[in-house]
Amino acid sequence: MKAEIIRHLSVYLPASAYDPDEIGIKAGAVLAHIYSAGLGGGAPVYH
């Protein structure tokens, strides 16, 4: 799932503003948010 987030961010974030390491950090933050948010009730549903 993180690889797909990285691909998406690489396409939609301006390349001149972010290097690959920064995109990886942002992808980790997005994945952490998705994992912790779950689909309701506070229970994570992504594994």
C-alpha cells in the first residue's frame, strides 16, 4: 500500500518541490493516518 501512495504522490506533487526522500516521508505519514483512522469506531481495518 505504501508503494502505491508513493506512486500517487510522485505523480501529483510538484517534482521540483520534493525529492524522493521527502515523498517517502510524506507517504509514511499518509499511511500512518490511514492505518490509525480506520473506517470508523477507531478500529484500524488496514493491515
